Amino acid sequence: MKIALVYPPFLNSIQTTVPDFVNDNEGFFQPLGILYLASYLKEHEKGCDILVVDAVAEGLNHLQVGQRLADFSPDVVGISCWTFSLIDSIKVAGEAKARVPKAHVCLGGPHATIYPEETASFKDVDFVITGDGERPFAELIRQLSGKRDFNLVPNLYHKTGGAVKKSPLAHVERDLDGLPFPDRKLVSMKNYHSIIDKGEIITTMITSRGCPFQCRFCLQQNTGWRYREIPGIIEEMRQCIDSGIKNFFIFDETFTVNKKRILDLCDEIIRRKMRINWSCRSRVDTIDGEIMDRMKAAGCSRISFGVESASDEVLKQLNKKISIARAKETFRTAKSKKLITLADFMIGCPGEDRKATSDTVKLALELDPDYVQFTLFTLFPATELYEEALAKGIVKTDVWLGYARQPGADFKPPIWNIYNEDEARELVVGAYKKFYLRISYIFKRLIKTGSADELGKYVRAGLGLIKALFDRRKGQ
């Protein structure tokens, strides 16, 4: 059976909470989800011929994706489906049906998991798989090749007589070590890089799924934490090294959940003398100097932290369960270890006022991370704060459900009622200006710039920021 797995283009994305100059210089990362699907199929469904199309990294539009599908003529097309690019996923589904009418189209991913019935209702979509998709998708391929009893496929939504039906079986992947490594040979690795990683080839990988924390703004709230054992992580890294890849972005929601596990993993990397460079995401309350020392010795160069706000009241509203004092201590420690830091902040959170917003920007300047990201606080679907906003009338109707049923490129994600949208976005852009256009920061970045190519990328990012600020002023 011929199977095409598509990461769709982001050409009709709804308005994000990050200014364009940030998005335009972020770089590309492998679509791990579909690479895991591909590996699992190759191992468990012999005889599958698999094509992976990463339209974002390859710079393809919908028509070009359609041509790739026509040339391949797949029996099944699997498409990643994210809320912000739902329109593009549906357009790719339409291209698949138009170019290869015999093909079965299956969507999966975060949006499909939140709104499975709505996603399965689109005319060009035959199947939707929710949650962990490796085993369910393989079972779907098995059923399409045989007796077609879709009730045997876990996590599946499918059309029967025009109505959307749900499989009675549910599946959560507990045995992450039982999954084969994502097949990176199915994509061109030269397409994947990041401005922060000096433009070098980088691969993403995961050592766990889910998150044990309960931040009320996050989709990962209460998803549980499932982790891989150290031998498998080391072997995946070794295979990447053998392929010439030495830069890793560990994509776990929170890498430093378990201190002993992290220390043991770092010790094994050190013992094997693996010459790698890697980064991860952490929390200011799940890391300390001992962990940082061991991580740096094992090749870690950068850590991202979600600080979110300088207001204790806001942090309480978000259920972040961190303190500003701990954040300051963690960043001081990271700086003393000469680790690169990235801090995330949100503007316009519940419980925030003008002073809290100003204090958040001041905190970013005080922490002085190497990189900072300010975003407009957004109410995402299937989060506790979105449900609260609906209950309180801050959001009048279930706009995300409406978007899931009838997506439009002009859709604007809902925000809390602290600021109106124009005010909030002006504050976000202003925060970027205060942080990145400091003479001290520019001088520091110039000193640390390692190549002309890297310097050029920083200049382009900076010019994008200045343009955004200029365009704002013209509109006033």
C-alpha cells in the first residue's frame, strides 16, 4: 500500500500571537509526528511505500503538494492538522481528493484531537485519528487492506452513511520505548535549522510525552507524563550522530520533570563522550545548579523557561505555581553557568493591569536572558481558562467551535478582556522593542555572533522588528 504523509503549508494561518518578524526568523523543525507514523508503519506493516511531504520546510503551496500526491498516487493520505493551519489542512485534503480520487484521507494532530467530529465532517476527510496515532493509524491501514472493520481501530472517527461515527476503542501510548525512532531519512535534513542555532542543521526529538503540570492556559494540562528510558534515548542520539547530526532540540513539554532521570541521562552522554549540542524546555522550579552543571557537561547549551508574568496574582490565575524569586534565582544560576537562556512572557493575562504589564517587561530586562518571546495571552480551545471565559461572558460564544466547523482566514483568536486587541498588540511590539533594541543587547549579540551568515539573520530579524514598529506608527 502507498501512503503519503503530509505536513501542510502554513499559507492561510489565522493571526498568531507572535509578531511576524519573530515567526519569519524562527527556522524549521522536522514534523516528528508524521515521522513517528512512518517509522511505525515501516516496522509493523511490511510492504508499505511511504512518502513524506513537509510543505513548510520545502516551501510548497497547495497546488505543488497536490502535484506531489498525483505523482505518487497514494492509497492513503495522512495530513497533520493544527488549529492555526486548519484551512491549509483542509485545502490539502481537497487537493488529495481532486488529484487521487481513490485515496483515503485521514487527519490527525492537535486540532483533530480537540474537534474530531467537526474535522471528520469536512467533505474531503474520510477519517480522523485522535491522540497518539502510531498504533491506531497502523491498524487503520490494516483494516483498509482487509475486512474494513473500523470499530477495531482505536481513536478513530469515520463517516458511515454520511454520519460521523466513533470507534469504541481508545488508546494512549504508554510504552514509548516500544515505538521505533522517527525516520529522519524520509525528509531532507538540510531544510531544518534555527537562527538561535547559528543556522546549523538541527533535529528535534522527544524523551517524553505529556505534562504533569496544570497551567490553566495550556492544552497539555492534565495530559499525564510518559517518559522514555535512557538506553533508547542514547541510541537515537547515536544514530543521529552517525548520520552527521550533532544539534538536538529536545521537544518535551518540560524536560526536567525528574531530577534523577536527567542526571542519569547526562551521565551516560558524558560517559560515552558524545560530542553533541542540545537545548530543552524547562521550568524555573524544576531545575537547579547541579542539574545545570551536569546538563552543560553533557552538551546542553540553551534552556527555555516559561516565566509568563511578573505578577504573583497573574501567576496564581494561570496556576503556574512558580515564584518570581525562584525565576530570578534560576536565571542568575544559568547565567553563572554560561548557559544560553530563553524566557517566555505573556501580555494581557487574567488579573493583569497596566502596572503588571510594565512590571513584566521590567522583569524581562532584569532577568536579561539571551532571547525573549512576548506573546499576547490567547484563550485556546480545550483549556480551563477558555471555559472560564465562556462562563463569565468574556467570550460571548464558543468561537473556537465555530471556527472548527467553518474555518476562515479572518478568524481572530479570543483574548481576555484586559486590553483590546490593538492595545495588546502594541504592548507586545513595544516589549520587543524595549528588550531587543537596547544598545547593550545589540553589542552583546554582535560579540557573540559567530559568522557572517548568522549576523545576517540577526540583522534581518532586527529590520523586521523596526519595520513592525514603523508600520505601527504609520497607522496611528
